[in-house]
Amino acid sequence: MHRKFVLAAVAASALLLAACGGSSSDSASSGGSESAGGSSQAAGGGGEGDCPGADAFCIGLVTDTGKVDDKSFNQSAWEGALEAAKATGGYAKYVETVDPKDYENNINQFVSAGYDAIVTVGFLMGEASVAAAKANPNVNFVGVDQFQAETIPNLTGLVFPEDKAGFAAGYLAGLMTKTGKVGAVLGTDTVPPVKLFGEGYKAGVLAANPEAEVTLVYHAPDNAFNDPEWGAAEAKKQLAQGADIIFGAGGNTGNGALIEIAKAPGAGETIFCIGVDTDQYATVPQAQKCLLTSAEKKLTQGTRDLLLLAKEGKFPGGNFLGLTGLAPFHDTEAVVPEEVKAKVAEIVAALDAGTLKTDVSLG
């Protein structure tokens, strides 16, 4: 463990942040924290004074633009950080990014406070993560959704085969649609994982149902993951055009679509939605009525596992391939025919084994 700074007193006031996956943390104006012992403290801006001692394994997390409790991507990574802190008897804190120009400064808050490991969330933080890792070789960095073109020993990109998860969800949608029209409301296609989700979904639909009509809509790059109003409006358009199953993939933007679909007549019976990243039955309860499944990236597990490797001195560097899959059907279990469940399970197994290719690329 590298050198810690002498700690100043921790601020006493705290606000409870409800993390729908079962973890919780306090939040301050620019961050929140949790110690492994269960007591939480607000620690201000993430600088000197918040990591509780040289013997503690301290984890910092910098969100992509948007809130840590986005019920999706940021939250899943944060829950992984909390699990790692609990398992190691350590400490975790986050800083929420408002503007991409703040990536470097937000990372450096944790560097200057002597943190052992820093999680940076999202593809768009890739350049800032590389620069920080090269400048601070004694700090381990986990870059979530950041493919590493070169191997830097203290930076590991947590990456996923999003096309496989999207394909499996699309295959299910292709088998389940009654109108022959399905859709997707997505974050920006300038972020490769989002495009892989969307194109994988489309490929899966057409593999199951070649006559189906698939509508994909991507948000403009600006504010792509925190625009639930746009997501809701686009979902409403697709419903009006006859889509009976819609995939929402894009943080709060996608969540807006899911919540809108849940309000539609026939939601959960003839109209369905599909979530993303985590099992959104737990994180977006407003969408439970329509939620068929979620195209999962095991973000929490992958983040936790890499942080534990960092604590053990076994940090791999390079890239670490996380797991994907489909979430349980939950309330829609009874409306999915057994033969559909069996076929989708077969497809998921073939994707995992590598015997089925999605043929999706970013080119």
C-alpha cells in the first residue's frame, strides 16, 4: 500500500444516499463515502482528510457525467466498490462528474488524498485514466468500459461483450413480439459499448425473427446518459408506431424510456421493456410492470473482483473481460412460453461458449 497523507477531521454531517441494489452511502455536495464497518461519513470534496488511515485500503470512484445513483451504470460500479471495501475492511468514496472537463481534477482529488485504487466509470474517461495511471504508478486504476490499447501495469480496463448481451435480449424480443415491431432507446453511438448493445440487440431480433422491424434511436453525444425526458418521448413515439418490446440502454436516458413504457396500456401483458447493465427490476421499480428482462453486464462483480486483486497485489493490467447475461423474468415469468425460455437459454449458452457469433462490429 502506498503512502497515506496525515488525515484531517472528517465532517460530521451526512445525507443518506439510497442505492437500490441494497448498498448505501452518504453523499456530500461533491461525493459520498462508506467505511467497511458500516458507518458512513460525508467527506466533502474527496481531498486530504477522508481516507481513515495508512492501514485502510482506500477506494475512490469517479462517475461519468450523471449521478452515482443512476439506477444503472454508475451505481453498479459504485456497489462493486462498496463490496470491495467491505470485503477488505477498507473505505470507499465517490465523486460525481458534472462536466467532462472535470475528469482530471476529480481523479486527482483521490490521488492527492493517497487512495490505493481509483475506479473511473465510462468509455469517455479513457484518456484521463491513462494519463493519471502513467503519472501515478503506485495507484491502481480500474477503467470501467475502457479498452486498453497498450498495457499499463497499474491500469486495467473492465470490458464486456455487450454485443452478446444485446443479442440475447434481442433474440428474446424477436420471439416474443406480436406486432413484428420492436425498438430500442439508447445513449450515444459514439460510445462503443452502447453501439454494441444496440447493434447486438438488432442482430438478435433478426436472428430470431427475420421479418421483424427493428427501430434503434441513439441520443446525441451531449448529455446522452442523463436525459430521461428524451428517453420517455422516444419510447412514446415507438409505442405509437406499433413497437411492443423496447430496449432502454443509456443510464437515466434509458430509464426514462422504461418508465414511460410501464405506463402504456397492456404493459406486462402485450407491451414489454428490456433494461440494461444490471437487473433493473431492482433498480427501477417504476418499470417492474413491463420489464421482460435486462441485458446485464456484471459490473458490480467485475469492479469488485478487480479491486480485490489490487488489494492482494495481483492487479492484472491490460484488459479484464467481465461477464454478461440476462436477468430473471420476475413479474413477466408467466407470459414467456416455456419453449421461448428454452430457446433463449440455448442461445445464451452458445454465446458464452463462443459457438454462436453475433457478427456485430463497430465498423
